[in-house]
Amino acid sequence: MVKKTVIKVDYSKCHSKANTDPRDCRKCLLICDPAIFLMHPTLEDDHPDPHNPEIWRIDPIWLSKCTGCMKCVEACPEQAITVIPGTSLHEMKAR
Ligand code: SF4
Ligand code: SF4
């Protein structure tokens, strides 16, 4: 049975320091070899101010490419990322 990978980002921790902007950190984004994270502004406002750090998010998007290496978990200075590995593409191709 194929198990889906679960990756969660706790945004209260990612933005834990006053005026923290995830664009200044990006450690998870840079260390992930399969590049599963996407940085984007939230779409809650019709005209979000791109200079407001509060609107920026790092989201895990391409979950099926995650290898479960845990580099993002280890690299995050705020312990904001949880990864529960499922069945990776590498394992599926090996079957
Ligand atoms: S566990 Fe590894 S492959 Fe998966 S999101 Fe984190 S850094 Fe990327
Ligand atoms: S490494 Fe952690 S604190 Fe830095 S942008 Fe990613 S989730 Fe946010």
C-alpha cells in the first residue's frame, strides 16, 4: 500500500520572531534536494503588500518527491517543520 508523505509547517514558529520574514531564512527551501517547497504570498487579500513579511509562506507542495531525508527538519532554526515519510517515488520505482 502506498502511504502519502505528510509535511507540516507551523507558521506560528516560522514567523515566531517579530518581523521575521521567511524570505530571509529559506533554509528548508535551499536544503531540499528534490525542491518540494514553494515560497509564495498568501492570497487572502486582493492586493497584498509584497513587502509585508506576514503574507509570505513556505509550503510543501510536491510531497511525492520527498525522500524522507529530514534535512529540512534539521535545518529549520525554529523547529517549524514536521515530516512523516510515506512511500517515496524511489521506493515505488524499485518495486
Ligand atoms: S525530508 Fe528531505 S526531501 Fe523531504 S522535504 Fe525535507 S529536505 Fe526535502
Ligand atoms: S527553515 Fe523553518 S523558519 Fe526558515 S523558512 Fe523554512 S520553515 Fe520557516
